[in-house]
Amino acid sequence: MLPLVALVGRPNVGKSTLFNALTRTRDALVHDQPGVTRDRHYGVCRLLPERPFALVDTGGIEGEGEDLAGATTRQARAAALEADLILFIVDGREGASGLDSEILAWLRRSGRAFRLVVNKTDGVDLQAALAEFARFGVEDVLPIAASHQRGIDDLLEVVAAGLPDAAAGEEPPDPQRMRLAFIGRPNVGKSTLVNRLLGEERVIASDVPGTTRDSISIDLDRDGRKYTLIDTAGIRKKGRVDEVVEKFSIIKTLQAIESCQVAVVLIDAGEGVTEQDATVLGHVLEAGRALVVAVNKWDGQSDYQRSQTMGLLDRKLAFVDWAERITISARHGSGLRELFQAIHRAHASATRAFSTSEVTRALEIAYEAFQPPVVRGHVAKLRFAHPGGENPPTFIVHGTRLKTLPVSYKRYLENFFRKRYKLVGTPVKFEFREGANPYEGRKNELTERQIKSRKRLMRHVKKR
């Protein structure tokens, strides 16, 4: 395990900016609006080749209640207590505040090793900014400007000196770890489901829509299998997206869909399938990812409501009828075993390996059972096929006049292959390639003998 360094402080002091500077990424959302970061966000700093370390970005510490600010504070403190070293970030422009003093007192009571880092020192009197925090009684104070990469080298030296000596090397990424992205509209229970699977309040779950803003990746070992759970922000209609932060959150969600292997789309059983649910499913189809539809909040439905909901699902989800639908309750944990069984089936179908011979044989059987229609006097010829990739399963079909194939016949091939190989929970993609005509663009030049024969024929025709 890598040693862990936590970034803590009050809101809008530059923790996420420093996180991106140290990890050389843009994984953490950065905005002038306070309170953008809410959940713990992990990354790895490799700027010290011999001493890489894990880094956790936290939300601003500002409250103790049961509201969203209190939940963010609990997440930040949990991250600080599990860290080997804490970087206490303060704002050099605004100076010391009462909230900074409270955080400092808590850090001292916790007994954890920490360093005081004064951020945003660009464009200000450095000595005056440091003197402002002299009353904290901290021996070493590090001035930096994270947005301009100033002071990062000095900060890394201090971090390296404060890390435990017996730090093990970084574990290589496990290719066997399945990446699951939980997506859907705001407030359908994505964070609640992730917390239920982990058995702890790892991400903030609230009745307030839009609580989750970043895409949070968490490793999970369950029943001998390894997973990476990705909790994403809710996707709303474009017309209702007002904040710049929310627009970046949606971008992060789309990136999570692209990087995952199986997408779990959550639908609220009480609200049924909405237009926005169809939009979310469309994003998954465009990415070509394996899909499982989880109907959440099923425990609060009566028998009549359940029958109505299932009928609505059958009608509105007909365009993804190959995706399994599982009814669950994220709050109480019901249906989770069935959910993971469906996830495994979808993943197995999406990553199944095919041989050229079996794919070509399946194409021949499909062609003999139902041939393409005649289009402008011509019929498309399907000669052979071979696999073209996985996740989603891709089949490349070679032949002639393939541009005349109607959409209905392409859909027939997709359904035939899906039924023949029992592919569930994954889209099936076909690519049609025609062989190039070797004589296209070449002019047939006559030989001298052919020219003389043609002239004799023309003279004979004129005489008659």
C-alpha cells in the first residue's frame, strides 16, 4: 500500500487545485464557488519517483450538523484520520479565520502528523501572509501558489520527509478488477447503493438532488471478486443545468461511462421511466457499454404500483430489451445478489471471445434462413465475417453490395447473433465492409487487332 496524504481545510482554499497539481491530472473539479468538492477523491502523486504516495482530496470542513455541510465535514475528517500525513491548507489572501483555528485545534486533538500550507500567496506580500498565521504556533509553514505551480518542489520535500519509512511500492493495476459505473438522474439512490455495497458511509447520500458532483472511484472485494465502483453525478436535462460546476460534473459522468465495463442505470420505481432516463440510457448505448437496469426504491411500492411500473418499463425500455431489469432497494439491501448476478452475465457477454470460423458459420446460417431483399435489381452477398473487438462484441461482415442492406436486415442479424450466442446485457455492433473493385477507375484500352476488328464490323453493319 502507498502512504496516504490528506488535503484538509475550510472551503475554497485551493485543495482541489493542489490535488490536480500533485497528481498531474484534472480529476478533481476546480471552481471559484465554495463547496464544489464533497466526497473523498483519491489519486496518486508520482512527482517523487522513489517515493510515490496516495493523495486524497476532501471537501471543506465547515459544519457539524446533519445537513450537507455536516456530511462533507465527516467525510473530510474520516479521510484525515486514515492518512499518514495531513496537509492543512489555508488561504494566504484572506488570512486566518475562526474556522481555521477550529480545524487546527481538531488536528492537534487527533494526534495525527500535519503540516501547515499557506496557499494563494501569488500577488500578495509573502511575509505579511505568513505573519498572519504565526499565531497558530506551527513551526514550519509552507507558502505555495497551487494554481501557478509555485512552491510545489518545497512541499514535496516536506511530504517525503514526513512519510513513514516503511512505505511499500505502488500496487500495479489489477486487470481482473471489474469497473462498474452507477449512473442515473439526480436523487435515484446511486450514492446510497454504493454505501450499501461498501458497508459504510463512503460517499455522501442525501435527499438533496445533485449532492454528488465528482465521479468517485472505490475498490470493492465481494465474494472473491474484485470491483471498482464509480459513483457519478446525476444527469439532468440540458435546459436545467445552470451551474458551471454541474456542467463539469456531467462531463465527469460521461467520462466514467466511457471508462467503465458495465453501466448500472438506476431508475426510481416511484417515478417510473422518464425522458431523462431514456437520455441516460442513450449515453450508455453511444459508448457501447454493457448495461443493467436497476429499479430502485422497489420496497415502497404496492402490488398494484409494481405491476404498473413493470408494464411501463416494458413499453418505454423496448429499445434496450436485451438489458436485464433488476428490482432493488438500496436503502435496505434487497435484490443486490440478483443485481450482481446480472452484472456478471452482462460482463461475460460483453467480453466473450469469438473465432472467425464460428462467426462465419453463424453468418451463413442466418443468410440461408433469411436472405436480404432485392434492392434496385441487386441482392447483397454476405461472404464471411470475423470478430472485431469486445465490449461491445463487434462483428465485421465482408461481402458485396452491402450498402443495399436495409436497417431491418441489420437488426435481424443482431437479434440472430444475440440469440445464437445468448448475449445478454450488452449491445452488439456490426461493421459491413465491401471488397474494392480491382477494375474500378481503369479504362479498357483496345489492342490494335481489336481496333481493326471493330472497324471491319462497323463497315459490315453500314453496308447492310
